[in-house]
Amino acid sequence: MRNERITVAEGRRASLPVSAPVSPMQQWLLAAICLATLFFALVTPPFQAPDENQHYMKALLLADGRVFTQTQAGMIGAELPRSALDLHATDFPTDVPPKLRQFDRAMLEKAWSADAARPGKSFADFPNVASYAPTLYAPGAAGLMLGDAAGLPRLGSFYAGRMVNALAGLMLLGAAFALLPFGRNAMLAAALLPTFCYQTGSLSPDAIINGLGFLGLALALRIAFMGATPARSAALLVTAPLLALAKGVYLPLIAAGLDRPEGRKDVRPWLLLGAMIAGAAAFVAWMKMSGGSQALYHIASRKTGENVMTAPLAAQLGVILADPVAYVRILCSSVVERAPVYALQIAGRFGWNAILLPLAAYALAALMIGAAILTGSGLRIGIGQRLWWLTVAAGSALLIETAMYLTGTPLGADYIQGTQGRYFLPILPLVLLALTPEKGLRGSHAIFAGAALLLLLIAMATVFDSFWVHGFITSDGMPPFDRWSDALLLPSPRW
């Protein structure tokens, strides 16, 4: 890390042509991320990542050469092959009762040979993801197309889609890691969390969302601290619109590189602002092209458990504008109430948020993140810069919560519905960078690597055991207060 030890001012004058090389430890940890991600892609049963059934249908739509959904009898979706739809509806349903569920090889064999008995098409309803941009689903759709071209059944094509989607996410992570000019362990720590690997190894667009979030941040900081070359500028101007199309709430991450111009010829702040404007324009253009209509859907209220409808965006915005102070109270109370859930979900919670790691593993995750911070960045960063990064991160988190209140919460509710810890993964590297000191603590690298590898091994064992050996309960479980040793050392299905 000696080559990274420069001041902020020196970095902003682009005195270094390249950043410090990747260390052997970091290379091994990147390899561990890849292996864990591919393990999850193969071992996780179909549709056992959050909303993977809807993401599968959206990817099928794109693989069929279509982009826009249609409305039929109050449903929002598209006509899709029945053999694909029954893979979820019949073979691997997710709306199962809260009883022990276990997968086995016979289920895969039955689904593998079921296509011939399912001819024709049916209308698929996937309102939750209807308005998502097709760029999010391009890798998964490409994998589905490759599977079909190879003559695989629907189940085989599903796994091919997962693998291609995972590889795309890992490539984005690798590019971001290489471009980040300092403090790479902060990004590595976020990617080593089991939730990151689990979501990347699914057919969820989280693989692309997280990867683009990391890449946008890395490019912004590289330009800010090492100069704006034509290649870097072009990459940023391509990445920003893709990031906005993925999730517009993450576009402010690019503002992490903003600073006052050092002179009239310093184009870096204007380049970053221009990239964010281009991203916002791409988002608005897609919403206009896709009709700009919001898809309403039913949800189970986390307060009452009742089946309720999400609010129209304009009406919910009117609620906020009518009493902003009341919304601030709602925001604060929801964050405080849900913070422990966010912490668990961002570290590792599998299935549809139904499977917890052993509770001791969450302490291990905290140790891993703390050790990553203490490895140091090799860069002297002022308190003003750190506060700015934390402000950008807090602003992005506020946008996430507000977006969920506007589009995923009942009208006028006194709580925010639907926010999950994984939504904060793209923000986490910036927070860790803001907390990372210049000089590392002796021994922190070994603790970081050891804790990370042990955490991934525990997560992999948890997923395999919970899906294929002992089974799991769909409804959330609580630790057995009379047997804390079980909760500390065993995954939640074993409690």
C-alpha cells in the first residue's frame, strides 16, 4: 500500500499515473467471491432469491425480443411460454404454506422432463418489475437464449440465465475493484458479505445494480483523484445512464467525486455533474418510453399483516408535501425500527428473507467489516471529504426509503414498507471509505481475510443445509430464548 500514500491534493493533481497494484490477498478474496457466487447460483433452488420468479418472467420477455409489457384483465405482464411459467407455478412455487420445505434431486429431475406436457402460452403477471429497464435483464436474457439455443429444457435455461447474470455481475465488480484508486478493501468487504454473493448468483438484477453502483463510485473517485482521461470520461458517461436505469436512487453516488475546480481548465466537477445529468435524462426518457405509468400491487402490511394495495405515487407524494415534518417522523421511526433487520439482511439472509445465518456469524461479519476498515486506505483524507462522503451515502439512503414510501407502501401509512437491507449494498463501500483511516493497523489484513473466508464458508453451509438437507420454514423464525447456543451456532431452520 506504500504507493497509495499520497495526500488528497496530490491525488487531485493526478500525480500518480496508476493506482497501487492489487495485492495477492485481495486476489484470493476476489476468487473467493467468485467461487461463493457460483456456488449459490448452482445450489440455490429455482426462484428462492427474492422476487426471482418475477425477474425470470421479465428476462423471458426480453429473450423473446420484446421490451414493453402489456395490460390484460387488470394484470400487467406478457404472454409467455407455459412451460416456463409452470417451472415456477407448478415445479418450484414460492407461495407455499408456512411449513417445513425441503428440496431434493427428484424435484429437479421431474422439472427437467416436464416441458413436453406444457405446450402453448399463458399471460404472466409481473407488476413489481414491469417498469424496470431492459438493461437490467440483458445478461439474464442472454443466458436464457443460450440455454434455448443449446436445446436445454426450461430448467436448464433458467440455470444458464443465472450463470450468465452472475458472470456479468462479477465482471462489473472486477472492473470497479481495478478502477478504485485507493481503499479497495472497503469495496471488497461489501462484496464479501454473503448477501452480495447470494444475490449476484441469482437471476435477480441485483447482480447488475450492485455492480454498476460499485463501478460508478470507482469511476467517480478515479476521475476526482487521478484525472479525467478520455477513456475514463467515456466510461463514466456510459456508466451513469446505465446506473440511473438500474436504480435512479444510486445515481448520487457519482457525487462522491465532486469538489471545487482547481482552475478554469479543471473539467472534473463538470464531467461528474454532466454524467449525473445524463443519467437523470436517461431515467426520464425510459419512463416516458415505457408509458410512465406506475404498476400498483398488493402487499402484506408489515404492521397489520393485512393484504393492502400500494399507493399511487402522486397521491403519496401529496401526503409528504402536505406535512413534511410528519414524513420525517415516519422516516426516522421506520429506520430505527427496521435497522436491526437491515443489518441482518445486508450481511446474510437467504431464500425470501426466511433463512438466517447462525447469530454468531453476524458478529463475524461485523469483525470482517471492522478489520477491513482498519487495513487503512493509504490516503490522507480530510474530515471535510469524509463528511461529504457520508452525506452522499445518507442522501442515497434517504432516496431509497422515500422511493419505497412513494411506490411500495399503502397510501398515508405511518411506516415505510418493503425496504430491504440488500438495497444499501451499493452505498456500503462509500461509507466504509469514509471511516477508513490512512494507516492500517498491524494484523488487520489477516483478521479481515480470515473472517471473510470463514463467513463465506458458514453461509455456503447454511444455504446447502437449509434448502437440501434439513429444510426451512417460509415464515420468519425467532431465536429460541431457552436454547441460545442453538441460535448462536446453527442456522435458523435448525432452531
